[in-house]
Amino acid sequence: MMEEGRTAPAAPGRKVKRVTPEYLDRAALHYLERFASSSANLRRLLLRRVMASAQAHGTDPAQGAEWIEALIARYLRSGLLNDGLYAEMKARGLQRRGGSTRAIRQKLRAKGLEDAEVDAAMGELEGAETGEADLAAAIAYARRRRLGGFRPDRGLDADATRARRDKDIAALARAGFDLETARLVINADDPEGLLEA
């Protein structure tokens, strides 16, 4: 049984590397080559490596944390990390996939972004100023999940249709959409026509 506050040991056969500033730089660049990231998310990732090194090699976690802060400050100055740009990109991607504004806000905050960055990214979403952002996202979500008017088996009897409609509305509500938007999208024969009106 592991003590509280301790990290899990490395996988069997996998050696934990001793953390140095150069190692952290290589690890951060390797991660950023593959994934976009916020500075807080990169900090969390690197801190896990620092803690594993401290446990395996007895290195100083405070020294490792200082190296991480210097590294992140350098990346922010050079533009390699840009939390504002990352927030906008992530918000747009989540909206295209059908994320509600509420769900998008939560996911951006979970990535460690500041409220000001989240608010700026939300303001940049298509339809944010007119309030159509959630409607467009709900339609995209319904299309992707084949709910409501996008359901391929729409020709059922009235009882089955009502039961499925209620389930579809509940699915949109669980995804973070308000009840009015969920009902509007699910009850529409042509949901995509709602944006044109």
C-alpha cells in the first residue's frame, strides 16, 4: 500500500530519469511538438516528472519547480507558449464538436487557464455576441450523436418518438445545453434551418 502524497513508482522495466534543466527542456519540447498546451498544463506535466525523479533519485523538488518556472517563462516570452491563443483554439475546436459554452468554459478552466483568457476566448466564438453559439453547438452535437432531426429512424410510432425525444433532450442537457435550446433543436424537423431563421 502506498503512503499518501507519494507518486506511483515507474512501470516495471522503465527507469526514471534524473531531472535536469536540459532534460525538462527536451521533455517540454517533445510534448509541445505533439500537443498544444497551456502553460499550467505543461507545468503539471513537468512537475510529475520532477516528483518521480525526487522519489527515485532523491533530487530536490523545489529546485525542479524553479527550473520549470524559468522554462515556462522563457517559452511564454518566445511565443512557444501562448495561453490566450491556446484558449481561443481550444474553444473553437470544442464548439465545432458541439460543446456548450458552459462545458467549454469548464474544460478551459480545467486546463489551468485564467478567467480573463477564458472570457476572451469565449468572446471570440462564432455567434457569441448574438447568443447563437450554444444553438450552433447544440445542432453540431445533435448531428454528431444523431439526435432529434438527425436520427435515421424517425418514422416510428408516436409513443416511441416521444420517448426518444425525451432521451435526446436529456442527452443535450447532460452535455451542458439549457432546456430551451435542447427542446428547440430536438423538436425541429430541420435543425440546421434554425440558424438560417
